[in-house]
Amino acid sequence: MKLIDEWWTVARRWSAQIVALGVVAQTVWATMPGEARQLFPAPEYIGIGLGISALIAMILKQGKDDGE
């Protein structure tokens, strides 16, 4: 296992930002009172949507240095 070249630029990628948003959302959800959680009818779809978005972002060209 080796680090990729210019590993510090990973935070600029959409996929990394979406995953970070998912981690923040899970943290907020864990600290949210039960009454507030009931306001969201289907919270599992938020996580599924973020996961699918991250997968799609991984395959899209995200900057001038990607691919080619």
C-alpha cells in the first residue's frame, strides 16, 4: 500500500467532500434529540443519497489534473 501522488489534494475532490458531509450528518444525527429526529420521515435515504453521490463523484472528472 502506498500513498497516491499529491495525496493532499484529495480534500478538493467532490467525492471526499461528500463523504465528509456524510460523516458530519451522522454526527449531528447521533447528537440530535429524539423529538427532532421524528421530523425526518426517512433519514436512511439521506445516507443512501450521499453514498450514491460520492460514488458518482469518484468517476467524474473533477479538475484539470484528472485523467487525460
